[in-house]
Amino acid sequence: METKAPPPLASGPCRCQQRIRRTLDLIANKWAVPVILELSRAKGPLRFTALARAIAGITQKELTKQLRELEGAGLVTRHVYAVVPPKVEYALTPLGASLKPVLDALAGWASDHGDRIAANEAAFSGVPT
Amino acid sequence: METKAPPPLASGPCRCQQRIRRTLDLIANKWAVPVILELSRAKGPLRFTALARAIAGITQKELTKQLRELEGAGLVTRHVYAVVPPKVEYALTPLGASLKPVLDALAGWASDHGDRIAANEAAFSGVPT
DNA sequence: CGGAATCCCTTACGATACTG
DNA sequence: CAGTATCGTAAGGGATTCCG
């Protein structure tokens, strides 16, 4: 029974959710944030290996894939030097850099409530009965 | 899936990245944002089916899983009524509600740059060579 | 009504090895 | 140095069915 008049939601609550999800898909890729933050910290181009070394635990495969995706989204530039020892440098585009405030907002919230969430999850899992 | 394998994320020189990733893992689950936003819009408890109907495309399985996770994180409350036709209501906790500004920041960024990103991706994919 | 259980497919991720 | 290729595993996610 429709107790309340159903809002004229065409095929969902609102379209903006899709947008958020789209953005989320970009940065939810496990290594996307570390890559972006690392490039952001560098304040300049970084070589592939430098990036790989800065981000502990990442594999070449994942780093490559991540960089491709970010490049495709226009958040990162890829500069290939035609030299004998191959040299490729990556850097954030202004668009990519513009994501930093958002990540900061996220980081801020995480800092504020991360402990509580962790505690909640621990309690939720360890609840006896 | 009892004990969550603690990922030895030692990525990067700063710990804040872990926090962000943790938060990201919470909201990156494809349906987390729609669920949170829907509960946020409702400004009150919603029944399982009401939630399911409000979020087009979601399955019971996914909705249940998502609600469990959000409940575990303490972002959502689950109230079970012991009545003949089962009745369960979900609502945002203050903690869950506090996530809204962050989602708004994300939504704002997505609104501002979503088109450009989509265009970039299209061009990146469709580029012949 | 709410949700747990099952089946099955697709994607994500990690490790190793090989090449321009 | 900077990838690409291949393999195997794990997790995500949709559809259906059954049960309190």
C-alpha cells in the first residue's frame, strides 16, 4: 500500500546516485587512492618504478591496470620517453588533483569515525549471542 | 566469512591511506551509497521491502548483505518486530547520517567532473591508435 | 515479510614469467 | 625499465528457492 505518494522517481530515487557510483567505481579500485595520493604527494611526475616502490604491496600488473584506468579517466597523464632504458613518467592532471579535496573529506570522516567503526565491526563479529 | 582477514596494508608512508581505504571499502560496495542515501532521504525507519522497492535493481540478497555490513559498521540500526507478519525496520544511526556530507562532497565532485570523465573514458576507449 | 541457502557466472586480485 | 601474458584463487553479484 502506498502510504505516501510515491515521488516521481523514474527508475530510481535520483540520478545523482549513478554519478556517485560512477565516481566511486573509479576510486574504489583498491589501489586507486594510494596511487592518486602518492602522485599528489610527489607534486611532480613519477616513474613507474618509483611509484611501484612508493606503494608497498602493489604488483606491476595492478599498478599498470590502475594507471591505465586513471589515465583513461583523465586523472593521470602518461609521458613516455623514447630513450634506451625505457622511461615513463606519470603525473596527476588538474582533474586528478581536484579529487584530492574529496579524498581529504573522506579521510577526515575516516579519521573522525574510523575507530568507532572498527570497534563496531569488532563487536558485531564477536558478539556472543 | 567470520574473521575478516586483516589485510597487511602497509602501503605508503602514511597511515591515513589505510583509513581512507577502510572507509572506501565500506561505501564502495555498489549498493551501500544508494542504501544510505535512501535511508537518509526517508528521515525515518524503512522496512526491508520499502527499501528494496526504493532502490531499483537491487536483489534481496544484496540488500541483506549490504544492510548487515552497514549494521556491523554501526551506520544502520536494525529493529525487528516480533509480529506475525515479520516486520523489520532499518534506520540510519547518527554515525551513518554523518556520512552524508562526505557523500555530498563526492556527489559534488561527480557532478562537476562526471561529464568530462565520461568523455575522457569514451575517447580513451574509442581512440583507434 | 524477511532473509537464509544454493547455484553459477563474472570480475578483481595476486604471483610468476617473459619481452621490447 | 616498463610493461604484457598466463595462471589460479577469491570475492562480487544476479537469480531462484525454501524456511521462520
